[in-house]
Amino acid sequence: MTIKESLNSNWMFHYGEMKRVPYKTTKKAVSLGGITAPIKGEAGQRLPVSAGGSHFLKLIAQGDEQQGLLNLADTDLTSELSADWKKIDLPHDWNRQSPYVNQPEKLMSGSKPDACGYYRKTFTLTTDDLNNLRTILHFDGVMRMADVWLNGTYLGHNNSGYNAFSFDITEMARYGQEGVNVVLVRADTTTGAEGWWYEGAGIYRSVWLEHKPLVSLKEDSCYIYTKSLNDDTAQLGVELTVENNTATQQVVSPQVLLDGQVVMQFGDVEVGSYQNKQFKTTIKVTDPKLWTPENPYCYKAEFIVANDKVEKNLGIHTFDYTTSGFFLNGKSYQLHGICEHQDFVGVGTALNQDIVDYKVSVMKKMGVNAWRSTHHFASEELLDACDRYGVIVIDENRLLESSPWRIQDLAQMVQKDWMHPSIAFWSISNEELVGNTPLGSRIAQKIVRTIKKFDFEHLIIGAELLTPEGIIDEDYVKNLDVLGVNYPEAGVMGSGAKLIHQKYPDLPMMSTENASYFSTRGAYKDSGDLDQCNNFGSYFSMVLPGLRKPGDPGLGGTAHPETVMQYLHENPYIGGVFLWTGFDYYGEPSPFNWPAISSQFGIADLCGFPKDYYYYYQAHWTTKKLVHLMPSWNKEQLDLDADGKTTVKAFSNAQEVELFVNNQSFGKQAVSDCSATWEVPFEAGAIKVLAYENGSVVASDIRFTNGDTVRIKQCKVYEGQTTTLYKLMAIDEQGNLVENANNQIKLQVTKGKLIASGNGNPIDHNMSFDDISLFNGLALAIVSKDSELTIKIH
């Protein structure tokens, strides 16, 4: 059976270029030396030299074998690990510890410098590994351009930070007494960015070894998909490929199991020496358990041949999209989606499975049932979480390019991801300038052909730029199953989407990006000094500088949430929405410049703490009765008019809501569009809202005028397999959250490790994880599981 061995622990990391850069080519095999091979204190020779080789080296260097090696192969005989090398574990994003830089050209990408970095690790293999197994070195993601060396040999290069890549090192590895294996990785972010957002830097995803039997399954070829579905039967296509890496012909008879039951037994088939054999068939499953966001049932699929087994999750489902919108398992289904980059507070892009699970769980509680991986292939961790939580995924190709390496990356990632139950759509690109042109059409045709060569069930979309005139290229659009349009509800896009729908009534259309609404968690007035946006609606504009006046274009972002939901209600054929974005993210600090270092489009902040409009969407998308009250009730946080009045808003999915200020009722209101609004005079104390259904109170919320912070409360918001996330809350003498607290606090962890921390402040440049400040009463600490966290207020 294939065994996966994690290589995530105990790496050495060097920031910046080394004095001697390892060569990629060499004059003699396995002879690069230096830190690409064993060094002083590590078991094994720099390179194994035969008796004849030793004799020859001495002949050409007056008896000095080492000098002969230098003369003949220019082998690095001197490089060692300096004090600049630091011990780290993966995943690792070195840019989170790099100082911010005030450079306009870096603003969009998070105000971090470009650089290169080196990673080095040693590992051992046994002679059993040599005799019975193939060994694959696998990288799930390195940002950005990566070069890899092993044991004095240059293995190869990878261009993109968003695809996985592997090297078969079976013959190149060292076994048993031959000594340790040395892997060296150089990651370089100076060669040009792939995205205009914060991308991180380094080995930000997992690395592992795969030990595969000589007769084995090709893992990415193992594929089960739904061909058809009726009331009580599913027809499933099954594919797998067997690899024979022995010197003799092998007879194999693969099996396929679902939830432990054999559903397919292939007969004996001969596979030639060092040949592959593909198997295909169709099977029937009666009374299938269907995968849906409400009930994400995953079958355990097992593919077995000889001594090898591959396990994957299977979701039985069908997808369709018409001019009436999206259909899941033959039933109309509205998509409540978000768009999301792949970073998080403190850790940058180095997210482990637990942090990804936390992010998905936060959005799932809001009622999200769909997730667009913008603008790159979804990570394995994200797909795994969406499989389990029940979230439909748009898996997006990075660029509309058909260069050979892009097509190779696309083909590889499609086969890697295709069986994840959560995937419903492949997006070929996002807002490409050459989209809807003849050139773009030719490229799109190649990309779509590549996807459909391997994948038989998912839908093809493109997230396209709109024009107010609704101009599209008919030949380009023919490549797509569904035309995706971004911001159809936005004023700056005019009636572009509606005009397309009118001109092409038979063209399925999908809303692939919406809102881009500015808001800062806990802020209820605009501040140019603090780079904060009012949650009620900002007067900073998407398209014009500085604070604007009512009626100016782009106020508050591309579109307000209410506008998004109204457009969806009026135009159901667009299938749903994909809100930009689920969380704030590093980079793209619009509408601000330096010192802002993160976006403010998120429905939750960088820490995953919900902003107020989280509850607006939750009221629309969930059924449990709720009510949320805004703003805070601290005078200095409010925007009061000349009469001392301020706006108060409640979000609810109940029938009526009633507001109280210091127990004085300001009347009931019928809930419309899941909200109600009052204008009330500010009086220190408390505001409270009650939500009613058929005359009975079904939910309530309350906000207080706060006192000083007297303690910090720890609230465990997520506990995963290896990681725990704590919300840190400022508490006053009355036991209430201090919503205006920005105290400096000191974090200390015993019996564990402080992984990262943060607070969601869009101008926080703090580089220390243990000495941080609260932001509007909150911060987040990420620690290793079972750590003991103590907090002191400065």
C-alpha cells in the first residue's frame, strides 16, 4: 500500500540569496556538493566515488582526491549552514515576518518585499524502500518560482505558486548505509507576481514522500463520477490506471469498493513490464445517498490492486445550469457563495487543515453553500473541508493562457482534484483582458478541451468582465457551459448583464462576483486617519479619492449588500451570488493607500470575526431565528448628527423587531429585507432589540456603553487536530465586551507553541506574535493543540 510520509517538520530556512548559489548543471553526475548534499555532521559522503573514480581524481590532482573533484567537477566543497539558517516547520510563509515596506508598487500585494529564500531538510530511507518501493517527493505548493535539488543533483523547476508538483527520486535517493538524503529548495518571488493580491512566499503548503509498491495504482487516475441519476439509481463511471514498475509482466485484477462493499471486480489482466494499463467501467448504485450542502454524504471509495490501495471520498450528485439558474441533483438550487483568497491573519498563506476548517465553518454558519477559489486552483485543504462541510466549489484556473507549462499544470490539477465531492465548476479564468476576443477564444478552446479530456461531470464557466453596453464575443462564449459575470448589480457596470440576457435569452448566465462592500469591524464612522470604513455604509468611494458626498459613484464599494440581494431577487436566472469576499485579506487595501495593508471587503475580518453585515446574509440564508443589533454603544465610536441622534439597525429573519434604549421602547417595526432601522438619541447605558415571531420573542441582542478593560477573556472558537484558535476579548467590570478597547497585551504559551496572532486592524504593522494589541475589543491567538495560554494587559 502507498505510504505517505510527512516531511513538514524540522526544516532549515535561509532568508535571502546565499553567497554561493548552487549550480543547476554539473560536469559529473551527482557532484554539485555544498548544501545540496551531506555536509559536516551529516551521515554519508558528499558523493559516492568508485575505486576507479578515486584513482582518477588523485591522478589529476597530485594525489589530492578533493582537489581533483574541484578541478574536474567544480564541486562545492566548502559551503556549510551559517547562523543565518533558522529551524522552521511547514507550512511556512516567510513574508509574515518580513517588515512592511512603503512602496506604492507593493501596495496591492500587501506591502511586502520580494526576495528569495532557501529551505533544506535531511531524511533517511531504509534498504527495504530500495528493494520494494518507488519513492516520490511531493510538494503541494511553493510560492513562487521553485528550484529543487537532491543529493548533489538538480531535480527541476516549477513556475507557479498555485500547483502541486512531484519528483520520482527512486534511483537518486540514498538508502541505508549510503547516508542521509538532502533536499534543498530555492523559492523566488522576484521573478514577477502571479496575482495582484498578497500571495505569500516560500513552501506554504505541505511536503511529503510517497512510498509506492512497484505494482501500484496511479492515484490521480482513480476516478468515480456520476453519469446519470434518477429517483432510486445512480450510474457511476469508474476509471483507474495500474502501473507496473517491475522487470516482468504482471497479472492484476483491480477492485473498487464503496463504504466497504465491493462494487466492481475486474478480471485478470496482463500489464507489461514498465507499462501502464487503464481500466474503465460503469457501475450501478441503488438508493444512493446524495451529496448536498445540507447533507454532504461522502462515500468512502477504495481502489485496490495487488499490494496497493487508494482511498478517496465520493459524492454522488449531478450538476446542471440553465437559463433558470443552477440545478443540483435535478432540483433548482440557489448559490449563496463567497469568493476567497487563501490567506489568514498571522500565518499569511501558510494555512494548515485546522485553520482552513475554521474559515469554512465560519462561512457555513452564515449560510454559505458555495465557495469560489479566487483566482487559482483550490488547495487540497480547502477542497477537503468543503467536501465535509458541504460547500460547492468553483475551482479556478489561474490565467487564460495556453502555454505548454500552463496547460500541463491545468491537466495535472484537474486530475488531482476531479473526484472531490465539493467541486461543481471549473472556471477557466477571471476578468482577463483578452477574454471575449478572438485570441481569447482560441486559448479558451484549448483550456476547455484540456479539462474535458479528463473530467466528465463538472460545468465550465468563466468569470468575465462586464461592459455597460453588454458586449460579448459569441465565439468566445461558446466555449463555456455558463457565462459568469462579475458585479452585474454594480452601478459602474450599468445594465450590462441585463442587456446580455435580453440579447441572448438562451444563454445561461451566472453571477460570479458581487458586492465588494467596504467595512471595518467595529467601526461606525469613516476615518481617513485610521483607514476605517463605516459599517453602515462608507463615504469612501471605489472610483474616486477621499471622502465623497451622497450620490457620488462607487460610495461604500462596488455595491451595497442590499443592492446585491435585490438584484438576485429580481434576476433569479443569475443562479445566486458570490460575495467579494468572505474574509478580509492582505493586500488590495482599497479605498486606502499606505499605511493600510489589508482589504476591507470581507464579511468577516482577517481573524474570521464577523462584521455586522455577516448577520444580514445569515438572516437571508439560514432559518433559525436570529437578530443582530448595530452599532456599538460607545459615544466616541458613533457618528452623531446635530441633534445627537445616531442610526441603529437590526438584522433579523423574524417578523418584527423592537428597539429599547435604556429600557425605553422606540417601537416595533416589521422586518423588511431582513432589516429594520431607527434614528435615536444617544444615551449612555444599553440598547436592546427583541425579535418577534407570531407575537412571541424568539431572539434578542444587546450592546452596552463600556467601562475600562479589567481582564482578557479567552474563548476557544475552533479546536482542530493540531491547532486551537482563541478569540481574545476585552471585558469590563460588568462582564461585558469592551467594544472600543485597543489594549496592548502580552501572550505567553506553555506546554505548546504560539503559532500566530492578529487583530483585524487594517493598518496593524506589528511583527510580534506575543506582544499585540486588541482591535475594537478583540484579537485572535493561534496555538498548537493543548497549549496553555496566559495573557497580561500592559
